[in-house]
Amino acid sequence: MLAAAGLLTSILTLVAVVGRIADFGWSPNRAAIAGINVIFGVNLAGSVWLCLELWRRRRPFGDIVRWQTAHFGVYAAWAAVVVVAFPPIFGFA
């Protein structure tokens, strides 16, 4: 239930950020938040699905652990993009 609530919160946050981007345009903060929310939403959607499969006894708990730990690299890659690529993209603003 917590993962599902987190997924709903992530979707609502992403909708709000996209609305702000539509109204006020792109900024480094809005782009970073939009990207992390997409990553977080995918992570939570997979977690919800795997938890349901665990509950139905179709998947072992280890699948959830592997899913979560696989995302450490995705979060690290996004952080690297934000730190390295965003300053030149946004003119060091």
C-alpha cells in the first residue's frame, strides 16, 4: 500500500511539474525534478507490480530486492546528468 501511495504521489507531482513547465518554461530545477519523478514513478510502478506478484505467490521476495538495487545505478546516472550536463545546457544559470 505504501508503494501504491508513493506512486500516486509521484504521478501527482509529475503532473504539477509538467503544468509549471507548460506555464513558465524549462528551468534546471524543473527539468531535474521532472526527470527524477519519471525515474521514481517507474521504480514505484515496478515495485507495486512485484509486491502484488509476491502477494499472489508468483514471485520470490528476491525479485523486489533486485529491482530496487538495480535502480541505484539509474539514480546515480541521473545525478551525473544533472551535475555534468545541466550547467552547459542551461547556460550555467
